[in-house]
Amino acid sequence: MKKIAAMLLLCLFFRQVSAQVNADSVYVKANYQKLEYQIPMRDGKKLFTSVYVPKDQSKKYPVMMDRTPYSVAPYGADQYKRSLGPSPLFLHDGYIFVYQDVRGRWMSEGIYEEMTPEKDTHPTKNDVDESTDTYDTIDWLLKNIPNNNGKVGVWGISYPGFYTTTALLSRHPALVAASPQAPIADLYRDDAFHNGAFMLVANFGFYPGFTNRQDDKPTQRQATEFIAGTEDGYDFFLRMETMKNSNALYYKDTIRLWNEMLDHPDYDQHWKDRNVLPHLTNIKTAVLVTGGWYDAEDLYGAINTYKTLVKNNPTTPVYFAMGPWVHGGWARGNGDHLGDVGFGSATAAFYRENIEFKFFSHCLKGTPMDLQPVSVFETGANQWKTYKTWPSKEAQEKNLYFLPNGKLSFDPPKTNASFNSYISDPNKPVPFLNNTSMDMDREYMTADQRFAAARPDVLTYQTDVLSEDLTLAGNIWANLKVSTTGTDADWVVKVIDVYPDSTKNTSFTGPNVQLAHYEQMVRSEAMRGKYRNSFSKPEPFIPGKVTPVNFELQDVLHTFKKGHRIMVQVQSTWFPLIDRNPQKFMNIMQAEPKDFQKATMRVYTSKEQPSFLKVRVM
């Protein structure tokens, strides 16, 4: 009966969404006129731009702009988007909506460059980047689109979030509000490599569907998605064997952006040029940075864009919103659950109505706004919290130690020469999902980890049952003391909320899942060991030598409730979320099948060589 009820609720939800979309589509055509332009940039290139202008010309309107590499379709002055703006709230409130194909994409001229490197100065008309393209676009719009009120806001999610960040660097005086949402900030650290470990399944599936052109010729041609012929990604990528075989078997060196990733496994100048964070100075525009705690793609970008803006621009109004969302999850749907885990309310709707809409309306139309600098959703407790800064100054740093016999405690170890070990076999890697998929299913971010805990190549440490609620608020650092019999190793650390045996299933609980003893992943991250001291200069491990490996797991705001436990899992494969490490020091992008070898890993838990997580406790 529960399954039937859940299906009925799902059908009702989609009917409601469909009805809303149809109503919005009718409203757009009835109330807006669509115009199309090729807007000239200072170097002569023209960028294709769709402009939706309110038919009611009795008053002036601010501009809301979204610059994107994902197409402003549909093309044609008589072909309309089904909705406009970040949410229908904007559509019905009246704005001039602008959508632009960025340089080198779809119907815009020029050659596309992934995360265009930002130039510090632009002395000639040919010194262009995304900030100059944004400046030139805003200038043209203000001069050529009638009935604008002289104020511009920019928003975008993911790649458009990056273009929103670069819009800040235009420093155009009319740009008064911007919201980078899940913005890519440092391509190496966001989407490409997490601490040097290549994000395999996400990138392999992305680039074929993204690459519809690689020249300077505008087109409406769609890209051709890669068809694997199977839904079993674990088996597919094992059979691919090596990263070299991605081209030998499938892509045939036809995708330039894929090859750029394979050609640059280290954090070299190619990647340093694609880090926008060092440029975020002298920003005057009001900013709302938005992200999701369970964003599998660009969690780093959202958190570090906010932290960098606040640090470098102390007098600029910078707001920060984080909810229990996947990549872009705040822009659509209810945001009331992810996988088996419920959040107690429609968190996405709350954000759209009470944070995003009010921010832009205040900045662009002068309406009242009572918004704290930081609005963050506390998972576990399932409540919104507001702070003056993030992380909150109330949070105190503590060490959560790995102890012998699988214990986890804020008390340091007292034993000598203790460790746990496992054999890591890259030919039998630990899966990141407990089901088959060719995709990076985002539900893995909260998924039950009991399947992993049962494996001999996964170490598990957990606290006693908590006698009171415990809240982690801020970033988590893994401080490991480890050794390997190989010369390289990956280290994956997962922070987990273990539910008590009294936990009852909810309407979100999947089939054949029991929330009793559920091991909900709260935060996780990988570290490619050879980059432990520098992402630019990899170093081998000395076999058998105890070595510190320290890395950041990113921020959380999560309450482990009374009666729960905190668990930490450690492993050395996580497939095919990240590529396989041969466990020998080499360029993994050039590895052969024979290079992949077993190794024995040790994690030390002694008072001389303690392993621990550095956390912030409220």
C-alpha cells in the first residue's frame, strides 16, 4: 500500500508541475515580446542574445540576465521559452529577461574555451574574456532595449554560475545584483579532479553531450550523446580498463575538452588559469551565493566563492544560502527529500520565495528585504538557521579520533603502535552505489553505506550511541596517518549518520530499504595520495613508511541526533565515481592494464601516529 500511495503522490506532483509549466508558457506568450540580437563585442565577435520584453510598456523594468553555454533555445523570434527567470515569481513580477549564448557556443561567434581564463587587464580591444563580454553586453542592452530602469541582475546555475561570477568582474556600474548558484570556481577542484582523483563517470557522460561544435561557426546542431549499451557503469568502466582506452575504444581523440583533462592530470598552469577565485577583488555588486549540501558537482565552487568574496570584499553585501539540495535542486521541485532521506519541508520553495526572489526584488526594484547574511539548512535537525558569518563563530574546533577496535571518539588514542589494515584491489574496486547505473546518481550523497561497511576493503569507525544532539557546522579536515605497500594510493573518507534501530520508514524510503540502522552519508571526499603535499608536484609514497595525508572534506551543517552514532569509513577505491588508481606512482592517464596492482593499506590509530577528523562542533 505504501508503494501505491507513493506512486499516486508522485503522479499528482508531476501533474501539478505540468499544469504550472503550461500556465507559465501561456503567460509568457501573452505578456512578453521576444527579440533576438547578435550583440557585438569589442573585438568584433557577435554573441547571440534572446530578449524577452514585457508588452506593458507603461513603466520601466530592470534586466535579469543569464549567460549560458547550454543554449538559449528555442531559436526564432516566434519561439518562446516555457518560463522565464530563476522562478515563476520573476515571470509574473515583470522584468526584461535576457539569455545569451556565450562566446563559441551555439549561435554565438568565436572559439569556445572551457572556463575562459580571466585577464587582469584589457589594454586592447582584442584582450577579451567573459568579464569584457558581460560588460559589452550590459552596455549594449542599456542603450538599445527601451524601458529599462538602468539596473541589471545576473543569475546562473553551474556553468552559468561561473559566468555570473565573471559578470562580477565586469564591474559594470549598472550591475547591482548577481547570484552565482553552484558556480564552478576552480575547474580542477570542482568538476574535473577532487584532490587529484579524476571524477570519471560524471565527466565521461558529460562531454559527448556537451560537444556540439568545436569551431567558430554558429550552429543550432545538437550534440550526440554517448550510448554505452548498458546501465551497468561499474562493469562498463572495468571493461574499458584504462583511461587511454576512452579514446582508443570510444572517442577516437575527437573531443578536445575531454583530451584537455587527460593531458593535464596535475594542477598545472592550464588549471591555474581556470581558477576564478583569485580575481574576486574590488567587487561592489550585491551577491547571493547559492549551493546545495548534496551537490555532487560544484559544492566546492559555492562554498569557496562565498568565502573568497567575503574575505576580499569586506564592505560588499554578500549573502550565502545553502540547502539540502543536489546540483540546482533549489530551482525546481520541492526539495523535501533526497533518495531515502526526508527534510521535513519544501526547502526549495522556501528558498525561491524568501531568499532568491526577495534578494533580486530588493536590489533591482527597491522592495523591502529582511535577509540575514547567511541562510543555511541544518540537515538531521531539518531546520533553517541564520548566521552573520559562515562558519558560525560559535562552532569550536575539535578532533574526532580513530581508535583501535573500530571506535571513534573525541578522546585521543592511548595505545602504542596500533593500526587497521586492508587489501585494496583496483581490479575489484569498492562501488560508490549499491545499484547499477551509467550515471553519477546524485542520491549517492545521502545513500545508505551498509553495503560498503560489509566489505573487507573498507574500514569502519563509529562512536558510542550519542547521549545528546551533536551538530557539525563548518568544514571537515581528514588528518590521516597511513602507509601502503605501493607507491601511490587513493584515500576516501566518508562521514556517516547511523540511525537507531527504532527508526521507522517514511514515504520517501525506497523499496527493500529499512531506515533502522540506516547509514546515511553526510559528507565524503577522495584524495589521490601522490598529491598530498602539492597538486602541482606529485610525490610517490615510500612503501611501508607512515605518512601524513591531510585533505578537506568540505563544509556541513548537520545534527547527529540523540540516539544516533557518528561513523567514519575509509577506503581506497570508489568506482566509477573516481577513476582507478594503479597504486603505483605514474601518470594514471597513461596506465596499462598490467599496471593495476593490489596493495596493503594501513590506517594508524596510536597516540604516536593518530588519525582523526578536525571538525567544528556547535
